[in-house]
Amino acid sequence: MLNKILKLAVATSFLSLSLIASELNLRGDGVEVKFNDKTYNIKRIHDEECRNINGADPINIWSGNYAKEGLSSKCVKKFITTVGKITPMKITEKVQTIGEIEVINFIKKSQNRDDMLLIDARLPSWFLQMSIPTAENIPFPYFNKDKYPDDFYDVLDMIGVKEVSKGKYDFSKAKELVLFCNGAWCPQSTLAIENLIKLGYPQEKISWYRGGMYSWKMLNLTTTSE
């Protein structure tokens, strides 16, 4: 019975992943997008050399030594697992928490629209190290009017908001936003979103990629550092 359950679980998981990947062509040529006169092909990067090392064996996946001497640098993966504090799954009931497929769909959809914006809310030094293709870097402190008033108004312009009078804002042209930072242990994007909510920004126009760069890189998806 246990073997049947395990086989069914594996088959179901594989089918679900295949359908999702097929929708976005992530198993093949990926999703091609253009940004700032550059073309990015967003896909899972599979190197055959690494595939032979990793396999799909649970021992390899969870306790294999991927940093051992002699491995190609393309195959070595290292992750810091003890920084930050775990963020909750949801910020509010109206702000949607999304995953990688939704982010890629958002990027693809936003190619021909100026009312959608993918925001990397990390500080510039983090952004310059690595980010998600098409993301604009709007550091989380700039969402705070009291601390960074000049930058705050630049942020308003980028997200389609106008101040009509002191403390009152026009959200009629507010953009659909997706914000992210380093990962589930990083508070920077949540701080930015909290400031947007205090401002009165329509929460239904805000999505949060909780996994951030940590999950994006863990899945070996295309980054701007390629």
C-alpha cells in the first residue's frame, strides 16, 4: 500500500509540474522578454554535467555534498540558512502572496503594458549583485515619506500615484505591483508594502513574491547576473 501511495504521489507531482512548465515553456526555450534594450530568456537552467551529479535521489538532494572539490562551479550550490526572521505567508488578506510561475506570468504580461511594475525592494548593493529580469530597483526605505521625502515622490511617480493635497493621493492610475526582496527571511519588501498600505494604495493591486531571490535562485531561474 505504501509503495502504491508513493508511486501515485510521484506521478501526480510530475504531471502537475509538467502542465505548469508546459504552459510557460520552462522545460524548453523559456519565456523571452525585453527590458532596457536587452533580451532575457527566463527559464530553468539545466546543465547536463550537473544533472548527472544531482540526479533525483533523496540522498543526493538533501544530504549530498555539492561543494566538494573537483565539481564544476556551475554545479556547486551554497545557501545561508541562518539569517533574518521568517516572514508570515500573508501580509494582509487583500495582498496576494505569489510564487515563481505567477511572477513569470506577470513579467510576460507586463511586456506590452506600462501599468505593471516588478519591484526589487532591496538596497542597491543587493540589486546590483543579482536580480530578476525586468525588475526595477526601488529600495524599501524610499517608500517612507518621513525619512526620504525626495525619493518618496520619485517612487510615487514610478508607481502611478499623485499627491493631490497634503496627505491625500490620487490612485486612479496606480500600477499593478509585484514586490520582492531576498527571501522568506527578508523584511525589506514587507516594509515597502506596509508603507504602501499606510499610504492608502489599493491592496488588490499589490502582490508579494515571498520567496524572493532565495527561491528564484534555488530553482536556477534566469537572473540579471547571467
